[in-house]
Amino acid sequence: MAFTEQAVKDALKGVQDPDLHKDLVDLGMIKNIKIDGGKIELTVELTTPACPLKDQIGNEVTAAIKKNLNPGEIKLNWSANTSATNLTQSDLIPGIKNIILVGAGKGGVGKSTVAANLANALAQHGAEVGLLDADIYGPSVPTMFGIHEQPVATEDQRIIPHVKYGLKLMSMGFLLQEGQAVVWRGPMLDSALRQFLGQVEWGALDYLVVDLPPGTGDVQLSLSRMVPSAQAVIVTTPQDVALADVKRAIGMFNTVHIHVLGVVENMSYHVCGKCGHKAEIFGKGAGKRCAEKYGISYFGEIPLTEEVVRSGDSGKPILISHPNDPASVALREMASRVAQQIAIHANKAQPATA
């Protein structure tokens, strides 16, 4: 039986993107249909390379073609065109599709660990990713990635970010001598952030992950003006007392009109490296309760393991040093959920394409 490209599209009518609840064909996600006798080959273009529902989509596409056309062979290829937030700051950071602000209402919750590994996980999925350490007073990226050299500047004073593990990296810590403190007021912070966004050669990125300082201060306010279409992920811990800090962080982002994607609960439980015993030493469930209370997404629980602690000091994030550690598994799942929510939010108001 001879197949046609239109017959393949007709066979796939009714197969929807599980997140967007729209037809794959109408969304323009079915590409490069090739027919060779009884063989049908096509490409499914995902809204993010970190799509957690890739297997489900593939199974439904294959099943629909088999049911309606019954070819001798089906070959699925995959690509991704990362959904882009409607960025209004294109003159400042051209080429960056999405900005993810990783924040917390207070320090000590592992925000930098989450930010670094979120960026790593997205890059491992095939996305182009940058990580900006915006914690000017207490930068963590130099230690977490083992980089202590100044970045190179071009003749026209453009800054070339460091690249490690597939990530483009920038931090105030790269510009400081060991032990040097930053003693700046708000206007100087504002100027530094503008440089890190506008003068760094980020290139074309699917995601720029920004590690914020704790709290709700000048850096957060400056970034809300510079990148008003950024979206936020809030990091918390399992204790009920942490809810007050999350409430402040959500209130701050709402005040400056930054969309809050959701919350991730870090240090949810401790996993013993020897026996695997799980101990909820910091309480249980505050992150999930917070997400339910404020109607935002819950990105899951990240366990505290010994390797997480070691990796933070070794210059090699846990996803690189111990990819099968329970924390690494949870962090990868969290990153996929974040990417999923970004794609959903970006596509809500997008018209379908042919």
C-alpha cells in the first residue's frame, strides 16, 4: 500500500501533547515525514529536550500510525525547539529563550546546589544552558565548579564566560581575589548585574539559570526590572517553619510580577550511604503543602546524601560526580518538571502552527 504525507498526518489527528492538550499536527510538532515503500519515518519536535513525557508521546504516535495505516516499519526521530518565554529584554540578552530564577526566602536551604544541578540536568538533556551566579556577596559557583580564574575579555570589553560540563558560567567570584569581600550598595549591584546579563557572551541559550542570593533584596528587585519575563523556582526545606520564608519569597515575586513556576523541597530526607536507610531528619512535607496552598507546581523532593555534600566542595556537581546517586535521580526528575512547566506556560497563549 502506498502512503502519503497527508495520510500520515490524518492518521495522527487526535494524538495530543499531554501537557498542552492540543493536536501534535496542529502544533507543528510532526516534521520531516518520509515514506519509502512500506516504511514511514518522521520526526517529533518536542517543546523541550528535557520533556518528561517523551516516551508517552512516542508510544501514542506509533500506536496511531499502526492502527490507521499499518505500515511495515515505523521510525521515530526526535528533535526539540525549546518553547520561549515572550522576553521583552531582547536588546539586553538577545538569543536567550528562557530565564529561570532560583531563589529562597532564606539561606541554608541548598539553593545553589539546586540551581547548579538544574542547569546541569537541562544541559545533559541536550539544551543550551548558562548559569549566572547572581549571589554577589556570597558566590558559590566558583567552588561548586572548581573554577577560580578570571574570564577572558574581548577587545570591545565583552566577557567570555567559562565553560564546564557543557554549561556557560559567570560569577562575581571569578573576578575576586581569594577572601576578597564585596562591599557594595544597591546601585553598584545593579550595574554588575546589568554587565553580567548584557556584556557576557551568552550566545543562543535555551535556558539561563540564575542563582539568586537568599531573601528578597536589591538583586531580586534589579533582576525583576531587567528581565521581567523571567520565571522563578523557589527552594525550601521540609520544616513547617520554612513555610513563612516561602510565603515571603512568593509575595516578593508576585509584587514584582515574576511568574512563580513552583517549589522544590531540598534536604527532604537523609539517605544513609551504607545501609540506604531513609530518615526524615528535618520534618516532612512542607514543600508539597506550600505548593498546594499557593496553587503552584511541586517539583519534588531532593534527598540529602553524603555525596551531595562532598560534591558541593569538590568542584564537580553531584550529577557529574555520582549520576546514579538518589539525589541525582531526584534532581534530573525535578529539572524535567521545571522544563515541562516552562513549556506549558510559554505555549498557553501561542497560536497553533500548521
